[in-house]
Amino acid sequence: MSTQATKTQTSPAVKISVNTIGKSTPVPANRPIIITIDGPAGTGKSTVARMLAAKLGLDFLDTGAMYRAAAAIMIDKQFDEDQVGELVSEVIGADLHFDWSQDPPTILAWDNPIDHRIRSQEVTDLVSYVATLSELRQHMVRKQRIIFAQHPHLVTEGRDQGSVAFPDAPVKFYLDAEPMIRAQRRIDQLGIDPQTMSLETMCDRIIQRDEMDSTRADGPLVCPDDAIRIDTSAMDIEEVVDLMAKHVMARVQDLPELDS
């Protein structure tokens, strides 16, 4: 099933508080659900996932933060690229988890918040490599499944959520957009001075990241066959969230209830 945008205007990244979404339509608490959102960089996955979770009364999991945390650990512990086993052991020991009392949830390592660390440029430069490590990805998928067991009303976003982590998810989305639009969104999101990086350079980086993500051996970026595909190129964020919410609510009625 696919859903294509019909509008003609383009929309760069927009920073919107979850309070601007409008009246929420929560998923009934007696119906556990996981909603997966996959797609390449710059499609608005994190913003949309957070807003959709707020609209539907669900928890929000940013799996990209987990890989960024691993990249930060690799840098801070000064592991070389051939020390994959040591890195994975350190990440396991860090017991990555989230503080769900925060919005968005704050990621913690060794019980200390590290959100301030994972958005640095050096982490951004390394996370693509870290995400290719099969042993690390296997650990992350296990952690993500544990999180769902603890939070059975979840919106999770990443690049392998519907294909690998939760292949049986009842609702899957795949977001996409034109590379140049994604590049502009990423520049806006990171607050990059156009004098220091051109739109064309960022677009080249986006395309390179797409190639790396889609060709890695473990958990490559793919659109699951049963995912609802949405091209966000000509849609604003509220339109995307509203469309996704309609799909979810149509599916909720078919979900089994929790045993009383």
C-alpha cells in the first residue's frame, strides 16, 4: 500500500511543539500496539514520530539516539575501528535506556543523561559507521524489543524497525522525500550556516548516507512490503501526522485487547 503526496509546495524542516498538534485521539489503553516508522535521513522521522506518539497517547522511541550514544562511547573511550568487540561490551555495560518522564525521552548511559553529547558533529560523523556493525545492531534490536515489552504502546522510528526489529508490527510506515529537500531539512535541523556548507554538499552527504544505509549487511534500510509509504516532499508536518494517525486509528479496531 502506498500513499503519495498530491500538493506542490515543498516544506523544509519545521520545529513544532507537540502542543500544536491539535486534539489528540488516543489509542485505547487495552490495545497494545507498536507503530514503526522507517526511512532515510531528512524525511522528518523523529519529529513526526514524536508528534504522532503525542497525538495518539503513545510512547516514543528514537532508535537513532541509541546508535549516536554508541558512537559517543566509541569516541570517548577511544576505541579503534578494529575493536568492535570491546565497543559492544562497553555499550552493553552502559545499559542504554531512556528517562520516559522527559519529552522527548532522554537517553542515559551508566544512568547518566547524555543527550548533550550525542548531537555533536563528531558523533554525527561517526554514527553511520557505527550503525554498520552487525554485533552492535543485534544488541540494539534486543534492547528495542525489551523496551517494547516494557512500553507496549509505542511509536518507534529508525531504519530497520519494520523490517528487522518489529517485522510483525500491525502498522508500518516508510517516509521518503527528494534528496535536495531532505538536505535542506537537515541543514535547517542542525542550524548549519550556509556559508560553511552548501545545499549541494549536504545533498551529496545525504545520498552517500543512503548508499551506506541501504547496502550494509545487517539491518539495511528497506521499505517493508507491508509498509504504508508516504512521500513527504510536498507535505507539511501536520499533514503527515494527521494522515498517519488516520491509518493507525483505522487499524486499531482490529487489534486484540489485553487480557483482563
